[in-house]
Amino acid sequence: MRLENKVVIVTGSCTGIGKAIAKRCVEEGAKVVIHGLEEDWARDVVEELGAECAVSLVEDITQSSCPEKLVQLAVDTFGRLDAVVNNAAAVTSSDIHTTDLPLFRNVLEVNTLAPFALIKTALPELRKVRGCVLNIGSVNAWSGEPNLLAYSVSKGALMTLTRNLGDTLMREDGVRVNQINPGWVLTENEAERKRSHGLKEDWYTDLPKTYAPAGRILQPSEIAAAAIYWLADESGPVSGQVVDLEQHPFIGRNPPKDETTIV
């Protein structure tokens, strides 16, 4: 029970990586605050995890009231707050030609500013218990795919936020801030996104080795397993770190020219 008696907020946890992290947190002994936009999905997750272990808030993460509601819900329900997982994200396909300022601002609001707001709001509670923050980024933070311009920039900004606060909050408040950057993960939303791009129903069963040397892509549960280390006390004083979770080197690697790009 690596998270026994800990209380964790996981944003965007009604599906995908966030749901997998929330489930693994409960398996490791934690209580969780589920968050998302879908009332029925949130209710289903709470029922699956058990009302004694989970409670939910359904609200747009960019609303100014959302961070305070999440923190207060954790404290009112479970008596404390030990960790925040900033997982909620807007994955929007766009390039220089299709990215207008309203779209860019919205992606930054969800992926960068909302995590900042939640960290700032949660800090007084996290300080009490020498808690931690785990930001869920993306390998696209390093430069990104051509058709993920706004998303990639937002994750790059999140990575800088992690390193900056990971230093200052550890020094001043004893609060660790770290980040994991998942690569290609088979979430429900990713499966549907690829189908909407015209790929076949089971596209993930036949992938070029350039993108999937293992013959498959990552599962949400595998990202959740990695997340637990950063939320648990076993990661000790480590703070301000960003770790890529992908099955091949992501920087300094030139893919073979005969491979077909999947967008």
C-alpha cells in the first residue's frame, strides 16, 4: 500500500490515463477526488472505486471556481490533501494555418494555466503534509508533431512550469513537483481520434515499427504504474524532474524514410 491514507486529486479522471491513475491510487490505499466533464462517467468511476474511496466534481477545469472546489472537496470529504495530479488536457489537432488565437488560448487555458491555478490553490494544504504534484505532460513537449502545434506548445510550457515550481516549492514549502511525459497511449479518446482521421477500427493492431517497436503502444495502466512512484514517499526528495515514458528514444532519433507517418 504505497499510498496508504493519502488523498489525491486527479483531474480529467473520468476516462483514459486519469481514470487509470485514480484506480491505481485506490489500489495503493489512497482516497481520490475524481474530476471531469461528464456527470454519468464521473458517477460510474466513483461507483467502481467505491464511495468510501472516491468522490467526484464535474466542472470545466478552466472555470475560476474549479480549483477551490476540488481542494475543498478533498479536505471536506477526506480531511486532508496529499497530492495533485494535473492530467486534464485538450488534445487539439492544429498547425500554423489552422491555429487561430481563440483555439490557442483555449488549449493553453486547459493544459497550462489550469494546472498552475490548481497547484497554487492546493499549495496551503500540500505544505501541511509535505505533499506533491504530478503533472501529466507529453513527449510532444519537446517540439511536437506538425499537426499538434498548440497542444505541443502548451505541454512545453507545462514542462517549464514543472521545473520552475519543482525547484521553488521544494525549497520554500517542502512540496515536490514532477512530470511524466507519456508517448503514444491507447486511450479511448486516442482510439476514436485515429478513427476520425480515417484509420481502420483496429488500427492499433498493425503499427509501423518506427512508432511501436514493441508491436503495440502504451496502455493507460502502464502510465498509472509509473505515476505511483512519483506520488509515493519512495521518490523521496526528488523534485523538478521530467521523465519521458515511451518505447524508443524521442530526441535525436531519425525514423526510417520508408515508414508511413500516422497522424
